[in-house]
Amino acid sequence: PFVLAVATDHDSHAALVATRREMASRRLTPDTVVEVAADEPDVAPLSARLVARRPGVVLVLAPSRVAGRLVAALRGAGFHGTILGGAVDSPAPDPQPDFCPVRRSIQLVSMAA
């Protein structure tokens, strides 16, 4: 099983919409989807909730600052599984327009889950 941790900012929501579309095409359903405010300073309770679900994979869709805190909290809570995702706040254009990070993340989720 896998879970999604998604920030509530606009870019993360857009990534979630694309992710859900890609998951639907592969008939993948996350065990749970949790939201976190992009400026949330304490993500430990959220991490504990995610780890309690006993996922094999956590997909993080969040700006780099909250994503970094979330990954550290997941590891601190004892999660040793796969963590996938990427910063959704990158201002740089995609150097490989044919490469879709969401599609690649979902491919990895389907292989690891």
C-alpha cells in the first residue's frame, strides 16, 4: 500500500490533480491522502498518522521546505520505506518536456507498492 501527503498550496493541488489522473489510468488507489499546510511548522503528528498506516511507499507532493520537514519526520517516526515526490515549487522550466515527473512517480509507486 501507499499513501499521499499533499500540501494545500496551489501548485501541490495541481500536482495532486495530475497524480490522481495518472493513478486512475493505472487503477491505483492510495491507502490514504492527507493534507498539510505549506507553512506547517510541526509535521510530526501527520508523519505519525502516515506511519501508522504501515505504507510501503509515501508519495509527497509539497513545496521543498515542508517536504523536507515531512521526510525528516517520517524517517524520525521510523518509516524505512520508499519516499517519492519532488518539489512542486520549482520556477525552472522542465528541461525534458517529454518527461512527466508525475507519471514517473506513479510508475515507481506501482513498482514499489
